[in-house]
Amino acid sequence: MPKFHDENLIVGVDTFDDAAVYRIDDDKAVILTIDFFTPVVDDPYAFGQIAAANSLSDVYAMGGRPVAAMNIVCFPTCLPVDILKEILKGGADKVAEAGAIVAGGHSVKDDEPKFGLSVMGMVHPGKITSNSGAKPGDMLVITKPLGIGILNTAIKADLTDESVIKKAVEIMSYLNKDACESMIKAGVNGCTDVTGFGFLGHAYEMAEASNVSLEIWSDYLPIIQESLGYAKMGIIPEGAYNNEGYLKGHISFSKSIRQEIRSIMYDPQTSGGLLISVPEENSEKLMEELKIRNKTDFNIIGKVKPKGEYTIEVI
């Protein structure tokens, strides 16, 4: 039988956490994570950057520091090898920006390009920011704007211009390193990153893992402005509907919340920001640190409450 439990396995398969954490000694633990996906933009270098930033995000969500990464590549033989070179260069440059190294990897032939990283990070065993650490009274902070999945859907449908594509690439390729450093400085209780399960999906995982409920203030959510218009047009990725179906019965919305806002909250994010649960007395410090470091929109967007009828209440 496979062995899934070990006294040094601090975080494993039993939780909703973003990565596994294995204790080396009293001062060091290793963070292990893996992620890869198909292209979200046409530019191969930008795709490499985005995929790498997304893979590195799990380490930052755990409060860790990336150390080494291995490339994971699926690539069709019908495409020029120069495209693959650009993808790998984009990924390597983003890993270097994170202060880590690419130590190799593995490739296979496939009908569609796919790229990502297996990442190793380091963290002190007593300073892990698990998504199970949210406590009643905490404030909730998100460190990137929502709506990137809707924007990507519009880009694929050729409904956008170059300025929108540039904005999307900048948001997706932006590392969560600055947000991680900010939360470490401020002192927080829990964290997760917001990716394919959407904002509400990852918020739900945090609430369930922490045995609490969350109150979300919809008017305070940072949202990519262009995504609102596309959401009103019905330019919604299939993943948003899947997320909504999965969460049915666990989310309560105030009647005044518009449909496009609801869609954006279910929208699957590619390389989204961090969702942080911070003690109220540390929330001002966190916002100050984010103002110094973070280069995307962020805000306090709700609070943690004792377990109630609904896992998440959106008002």
C-alpha cells in the first residue's frame, strides 16, 4: 500500500492546501508543488512567463521561497522548435526573477503544447501559511484583480485590442512574491492562491479547511474593468459554470448583486493573486506593506465568521 502519512509530512493530501510540505528539521521544511496547462496567449515567451508564475504561486501561498524548478513540457512535432525555445526562455526568466533556478525537466510529444513547472521551495515549519488557518474575526485580503478568465475568453474570440492583451499578460505573469513578502512582514493566519477554481471556489476551500464561514463584500472586490463589459455580453468561460455548479448550495448572494459580478467571482483565474486571512489588528500593516510592494490592485474584501448556514455569504 502507498504510504501517505509520515510524522514529518506537515501538509499532504488530506487538506485543500496548495502544496505539500515536508519537514527536514526544526528550522527547515520543503514545499513541493506542480502545475502546467495549455497556452492562454499566442506569444510563446509570454505563455512561458505566465505558466511559470502560476506554478511558483503555490510556494508563495504557503509563505515560502522558491528554490528550484523542473520544466514540464508537452509539445507537438508539427510546430517549430523555436516556439518551444521561447516558451522555455519565458519560464526560465520568470524563475530567475523569483530568485530560483531551473534544474532540468522532462518533455513528451503531444498534440497540443503544454508547459509548467514542478517547484521546490523552502519555509520554516512554524511559519507556513496554510489555507486552514483562517480564524473568526480575521479580515480577508486579495492581491490581484479578478476577471482574467473572462478576459482570456474574449482574447481567444478576437474581441480585444492589444492594450487589453498587454494588461492581461502583465497581470498573469506578475509574481505573487511581493504579496508573499508583505504578508510575512504583517503576520497572517492563512492564505491560498486564486486559480482555476475561481475566487469563490478557493474561498470555499479556505473556509471548509478552517471550519469557518466567510462574508464577502462584493463592492470591494478589485475587478479588471474590461472584464465587466465582456461578462455582461455573456463572454464567460466554461470553467466558471463548472465552478458555479460545484459550489451550488454553499454560497448565498444578496439579491442586489448583478449577474456579471457573480460570474466574475466564479471565473477561473490563471495565475491569480493571493487570498489572505489576516488578524484584524494586523490588517492595516498588511495594507501598508502591499502599498509599498504590490504592483496590482488589491483590497480588503471581507471577513471571517464562525461557521454558519452557508460557507460563503456575498453581500
